[in-house]
Amino acid sequence: MKHLTSLFIPFILYACSTSSAGDASESEAAETARLSYVEPSVTEVGTVTARKADFELELVSNGRLEAQRKAVVPFRVQEQIDAVYVMEGETVSAGQVLGSVDPFTYQKRMDDANNRYLQALIDLEDRLLGYGHQLSDTAQVPENIMKMARIRSGYNAAAIAVEEAKRNLEQTTIKAPVGGVVTNLEARIHNPSNAFQKFCEILDLNTMHLVFHLLETELSGIKNGQTVELTPFALPGESFRGRVTSINPAVDERGMVRITATVPNPGHRLMDGMNARVLLKNSIPDCLVIPKEAVLYRQNRQVVFIYENGKAIWKYVETSHENSTHVTITDGLEEGMEVIFENNLNLAHESQVTRR
């Protein structure tokens, strides 16, 4: 009896130890499973409702600004430069004196022309007396006799010479033909005027011309009077508006058409020769419009994710027009759908998402 008892006790101990080891293994397995379990991730996204609206079609080009009025001030007579009264960047008015050249030679020519004129006047009077007429009563002189007397006396040539000498003398004083800003000033005092191509240029910067080119295929989206927005490269962050004033009715060898727009220039911020980015907008009515960021490329096709019951649903779409911020959808979406346009790059079909 004692022998059976001694055999039974180790068996009970072994069973108990086996039972304890099994419970521990199951607990460890449950803990491992709990730790290895990862709940499906939820992506926070931004959405917008697809709506029909007028779409702003944009045409983009680069253009160059020109002063609407530009006057070259030449040296009309050649002599030593006596004075230069202006500087580049100075604003002048029409008729203002800009400088002068030495008038001595032209004053002498004026005096000589006046002397010849007086001599011709005396000769004219003598010839008229020979025909029985007086110079003081030219109304009574027959037209043919007066004409002949003027020619033979040299009166006509002398009168023309006086007008020419007078004009040349006046040109020794250089005046502004238009009001504006002095630019490209070449004249230097105490130098001969023939050493320079011109005295200066004058620009009217109150209004600018914007000249740019578009492809002939883009002409359907532009018309006279259309608003133009331009951003000069030299003035980042600043934009100006103008209107199309002319469309050149000829296509150049590159297939481009020249367009000109007029741009107001308050404060003269725009300068002649500036380069600018040009943006033209043309409204197209009744388009299904969504943000450009919502359209992705998957499997070489355009895809948009829409939000449905906490999931991102993959939709193949067809697009038409686009501008810098939006695109129009022609197939694949319906008005009122919630389109995902933020944090959508890594989404898959039926990904768990939540709206911001």
C-alpha cells in the first residue's frame, strides 16, 4: 500500500506541473497575439464637394513692357555741346529746354540770310518799278508779273534761306518734344554733338504697352478688351492689370501671334524693357470643377478618391480644361461627391479615412 502511494504522488505532481506549463504557454501566446495585432490605420484627409461653376481658363505667356510713348531727342544741328540741363530719370515737360549747342555758326548764317533777303527785296522793288508798279501796292500787280519779278530778283530763294537759317538757329536749343522721363542720356558737355547718336530719349511711363505672343491655336481664348494680369520678374509678389488693345492679324514662322495690351502704371513702378509673366483668364460656364491636387495618376490613368462612409473610393476620371489651381471633370464624377484633395498620395481603394 505504501508502495502504491509513493508511485501516485509523483504522478500527481507531474500532472500539476504539466497543467501549469500549459496555462503559461496559452497566456504567453495570447499576450504575443495581443501585442502583434495592429489596428487598421486611419488617414486624415481634406475633402471638397464637387460643384458646377464657371471655370477660369488661363493662358500663360511671357511678355515685355514698353513705354506707350517713346521719343528720341536727336541733334538736329552739329556743333560743340554747350550745356546739358537734365539727368537720367528726371521728369520733364513738353517744350522744356534739355540742353544746347554753340549757336555762333548758326547765328552768323542767320545774319547772312537776312542780308541776302534785304538785298533781294531791293532788287524786287526795282523790277516792279520797271514794270510800272510799286512794292507797297502788290495787290495791284498782276500775278504773272509778280511771280517773274520774285524769281529774277532772287527774292524767293532769299526768303527760303531765311526760314532755314532761323530753324537751324532754333535747333541749337534742344527741347523736349513730349513730357516724360529722361533715359539713355548720351550728351556730354564740351564734346562735339556728332560724337553721339542722340541727345537722349524721353519715355512716357504713365501707361505701358505689354507685348507678348501666343500660339495660333490659343487665339480662340483671347479678344480685344480682355483683362490681362502680369507679374514682373523684377517685382515678385506684385501684379498689375491691363486690357488687350490689339491682336496682330499675322502668324509668324514659329506659329505665334503678337498681342499688345495697355497697362496703367501709377507710381511708375513698371519700367521700359521689363520682362513679365502674363496671365489671361477666360470664363467657361457650367463646368464640374475640383482642385488640381485631387487628380492622381495610377496605372497610366487619371484617378480621384472620393469620401464614402469613412473610406476612400477610387474613381477613374476624364479631365478637360485646367488652370493653375483647378481642373474640369468630364467623366467619372458627379456633382455633390466629396472629393479628397489633401493627404491623398498614399491612399488605396477602400482605405480607412477621416475628414479634417
